[in-house]
Amino acid sequence: VKLVESGGGLVQAGGSLRLSCAASGKIFSINAMGWYRQAPGKQQRDLVASINSGSTNYADSVKGRFTISRDNAKNTVNLQMDSLRAEDAAVYYCNADVSHRAGGPTVRYWGQGTQVTVSS
């Protein structure tokens, strides 16, 4: 399974970006999909938003500014980011919890990451 992200780039503070992620390969079904980010100098990736069966979850820092959406038919997940702040700058990674067969376990896959830079 391969996850390919797109849509990162440079934006001014207060601006918007839309990230997209498409999953392909041997996929029977996908449970949760989501976005994490790793800020400069930080070792860990932090959850930004996730979506599963229409239920969404957001980090407190992005609530009201970011919107996650999903197209199940296309195995894609998007992240609309509005009112961007300097502290949103990070490498953003998408993930997908994939089942390869009916009744099988889920495996979490990650994309390669896309850079988001916010200028003040």
C-alpha cells in the first residue's frame, strides 16, 4: 500500500492550504485515515485530525481552522487548513489503517510527508 500526499507549500500567515492524500495498492478496506505533523526540532509526530466512519477528531490547536474530509470510493483524505499560523509549520503526514482481506487485521501505513511553511 502506498500513500501519496500533495498540496504542501509556502503560505502567508492567515492563508489557506489544502492537503490531499491518496492510498493505492492491495486494499480491502480502510478504517481510520488521518493527518499528523512533525514540527521542526521535534522528535514526535502529533495528531492533527482523523476521520473514521464519518466521525472526526481534531487536535485542540486546529479546531475551527482545519477540516478533514474523505472520499471512500477513491481512498483519499483531505485536510483543508485555514487561518494558518506560524506554529502550524511542519511536515504533514497522512496515514491509513488498511485491511488487506475480509476479517483481517488492520495495518497502519504512512505517507512520505509534505512540507507546510507559514511565513509571518
